[in-house]
Amino acid sequence: MRDVALRASVSVATVSRVLNGSETVGADAQQRVRAAAAELGYRPNRLARNLRRQTAELIGVVVSDIENPHFTEMVRAVEDAAFGRGYRMLLCNTDEQAAKQRAYLAMLAGERVAGVILSPTEAASAELRDLLDLGIPVVAFDRHVADPRADSVVSDGEGAVRAATEHLLAAGHEGIALLGGRPGVETADSRQRGYEVAMRAAGLPPREADGDFRIEPAFDAALELLERDRDLTALVVANNLMAIGALRAVARSVRRP
């Protein structure tokens, strides 16, 4: 940085301000600093700067299944917003494994990221608490976390599935089964509750299968449901990937003699 300052005939502080995007430096000095940096091949040492500031211009994004378009779209939106404000994104995928979530959150805390957005597999963990204790903001997406210091952006999965089931009941269906997600996952459990509330209110027994929130397990589970319960006339499916598997199972079942 001193070499850049000498080449540009400015102070080291001015070089620092220019390279950090400050608008307090005149256009002529900015141009000289950037030209000198280019000539000398100078690049700021971000690791050293992060150590000095005790924070990184990074946002950690932790999702439970990167193959799910639901999370893919969220990641794209986060990346667009972060990049436009001078931040970069670090993406982590947990595959619904609590151990992977803990490892990634510990790594993000060590990197002193500016913030974390996560779809939690584990709602309460020491690593989550550590992030918040360090002053790193946490926003839970799609699911809640236990620590009240974190914010959450969620939808009403229970109410939505209850409404979907009630719609089928109103259309005259009684043989309605739920193709749900992995038990113990907040979104799966809430959608299951919505289905069961609607079915029991109608005096009908719930019929359920675990599709694991993925295409192939949903295909197998739906096919088993269709073969076992011949009176089924409708399926409530708890996410978009499982809907693909369910439609394939229905098509296979219809083709069979």
C-alpha cells in the first residue's frame, strides 16, 4: 500500500479510502491510485483487513437441500441483494444433517461473517448461540430457530396444507392421503398437522407416507400408497420435489393393468 501511495503521490490513508470505496477522495486522486495499483499488481489482503476489523464482507447462507428449487431461488435472491451492497456470499448445504449444520456454523463464526441466513435442520445448537454471542446477526429462513435473538422468515405451512385438504374434501374426496416430508423437520411436521386437523374434522382417518422431501423417495412412497389403498382419489403433497415423484407414481399406476 505504501508503494501504491508513493507511485500515486498520495498518502497511505488516501489509498486505503480509495480501495475501500470511499467517496471522500477526489476523482483525480482516485484515478491515480487505481492506476498505480494496477501498474504494481496490488490487491488488498482481505484476510488481514478482516482480522483488523473483526468482520468479513461475507454473508453465510446455510440451506438444507441445495437441489430443491425452493432454496435455489432463495439463494439467487440473497446473492443478488448481497452483491449489490458490496458483500459476497458463502453457500453451505447441510442435507438435513445436524452435524453438517454445526460444522458450517462453527466455520462461519470463525470467519467472522457479517451475517448468516439459514434454513435450520437443528433449531437449537451451541453454534447458533455462539454466532449470536459474537454479534453476528442470524435470520432463519423457512423454519424457526430456538434463540429469540434470531429473526425468522417463514410461511404458514400448517394452514396451507389444511386449506388444501379442505379444498379436496369440499370437492367430494374422502380417500385423501398425505405424502409428507422427513419426520422431525419443522416444515414436515407443521404440514402434517394441517392435513391431520382437516381429516379428523371431517371424521376421516389420516393416511400418510414419508417422501423425504425428494423425488425418488416420494415416487416409491406414493406408488406404495396407491397400490395399498385402492380407494385413494387424491394426494396432498408437502413440497414441489415430492410432487414430481408423486405424479410419476400416479402415471405408473394408471399404466398398470
